[in-house]
Amino acid sequence: MRAAITAIIVLLAAQGAQAETLTVTAQPITEWKSVYGEVETRDRVPARARIGGTIVTLEVTEGDRVAAGARIAVVEDDKLAFQLDSIDARLEALKAQLETAQADLARGQQLIERGFVTGQRLEQLQTQVDVVEGNIRSLESERLIVEQQVAEGEVLAPEAGVVLSVPISRGSVVAPGEAMAVIGGGGVFLRLAVPERHAGDLAEGDTIQIAAFADSAAPRTGRLVKLYPQIEGGRVQADVEVEGLDGRFVGRRLPVRLPVGERHAILVPEAALSRAGGLDIVEVETDTGEALGRAVVPGGTVMVEGAPWREILTGLAVGDRVVLGHE
């Protein structure tokens, strides 16, 4: 559209005055569909409890920034402490039995040299030592399992990002696998819900127009990076990447314009229009070189190379020469 319009402007001389004219042609313009997009994080991952118990520490709240592996909460199960105490008591008893068995074995080794103990008895004493040592190793492994369960009471952030929600509070009782917080990470994008009748008009890589942000007076553009194949509720989901998108408020809605087609229209610069007697007038050059005012019905504004142009619905035809800056 840019090349076609700039190639049409011609300069003509008319009886002592210079007037710039524009030869009217049908120009292609993009049809836009206005929808709303929601600011979403690329990933939304829950931080889950690995054991059941009571939350004794809660270290985050909504809006906090966390690093991957950061501690979010601590869950304690009193039964695990009781199990550790029980294991420790059994270990002490077994260690005492081991000392007795080792002492008996040492005496048996001394007596067998004198012939007071048979080899079979010595083997029984050695077996008792081996059994007690095996029981001790078994209990130590069992203690490691319980210690690991205690360590798993720490709920860690699965990835770096912002805490979107914390559905629990300190003192809550939770079950294994229950979400302690939801972490949003991986950057932010706009998620659109487009009516299914426009699904075929969209393609990955299309340029999307976004209304001005609160911190910027000018609208911005984004790139459509993903179209989801599943249609739900008559709408297709699409993701748009926007540079500098404000991710402080996830779920914020922004007006978005999507390119859904193209049509041809007659366009003239905004400056070519004037008002007279309640009518919109465009000056058109006749075959004799004179400027003649013609009433037109203007349509919407179209930006061309940063300048406003108006669509003319009726009153002009292809080939007409519009006078610009006529005096």
C-alpha cells in the first residue's frame, strides 16, 4: 500500500498557481478484528508438598519473586519425629547386644584355643554378632528413609518466577501432592481467544497491534507465535509475544487488533478533506485544470507511513485527481 500511494502523487501547473494532485486508485487495506488479550506467564507450575503434615513455616506471598529451588514452606509431620526416637532407641539396644555378642565371641576364641569350646559353638557366637550387625545396618537405613521424609517437608520452588497464588496459610494441614503455591515463570505473553470464524485468517508470524500501555502513549505491535489446534467454546487460543510487555499483573486484559483479511478502498490524505455547509468536501481537478469541490462520504482513518489518510466511501472514483493544498 505504501509504494502504491507514494507512486501516484503528481505535480501539475495550472494558470499561475501551483497545485499538488493525487490520482485516486483503489488501495489494499488490512481488515482488523478487535479482541482482548490476557497477560499470561509462559509456565504456570504448582509447588507441591511431598509429605503430609502441618505447615509450620510459610515464606512467600502473592507477588514475591522466587529463584528455582527456593524454599516456599516447611511441612512437619510429628509422627516422623516419633519414628526417629523409636529407631534411635532400638539402635541403642542393638548396639548393646552387639557389644555383648562381640565379648562372647572374643571369649569363645580364647577358650577354643584351650579346648574348652567346640568349633560349632564358636560359629554360633559369630553368627550372633553378624545378625546383630545386620539388624543395626537395617535400622540405620530405615532411619535414613525417615530423615529423607523430614527433609522433604521443605516445599521448594520448581522454577524461577513470580508467586501467583498461595492457597494455604501457616498452620494448615496438607496432604502429599497438595499445591502450596503456584509459580509463573518463563516470561509473559498475551493469550487471545479469537472467534473460530477468523481462525483460518490467522497464521503464526502475523503482526498484531496492541493498544497503548499505561506507561506509553503509543500502541505497540507483537508477533503471533502459537495457534492452538483445539477450539473451545467457539474460540481458538493464540499466543502473542510483545517486547516490553508489563508482567506485574498476570490476567490483565489489553485491547488487541488482529489482521483477519484485506480489501481495496479509496484513500485520500486527511488534509484533502474540508467542511462546508455541513458536508465533507474534496477538491477534484477537472479536465480543464480547474479545481471543483465535490461532496464525499468519508469513512475511517487509515495510517500510512505515520500520516492519517481517510477512506472515501462515496463521491470519488478511481482515476479522479484530488487537489492537495489548492489556493
